[in-house]
Amino acid sequence: MIRTALTLAAIVLIAAESPAEEKSLRVYFVGNSVTDTINYRALADLSKSRGHNHVWGRHMIPGAPLQWI
């Protein structure tokens, strides 16, 4: 019983680490100084580590309300 559970757990871990088919994600971020602390490059790196191509752009005006953008 324990051997079966360990085998099943190993299969699940191997399947979870296998990257899925590569997908391109195109994202455009809009924000102000509140959203300026987001690490956009880290999001792209995280996506790349999961096997996805993360193409992103950003438009930000510091101190401006979102209605201005």
C-alpha cells in the first residue's frame, strides 16, 4: 500500500515538472505609481520557467489617476 502511494506521488511530481506545450502570452500593463513596484521582468521569468513565452509592454504615468491614461 505504501509503495503504491509513493509511486503515485512520484508520477504526479514528474508530471507537474514537465512543461506543457509552449504558449505565447501577450500582456500590456497599464498603471500609475501604485503599480510601479511590480516586478514585471520577474513575471516574465516565471512564465518562461513554466515553458511559456511572455511578451509584455507597459504604460505608466507616476502620480497620475488611471483616467489620464
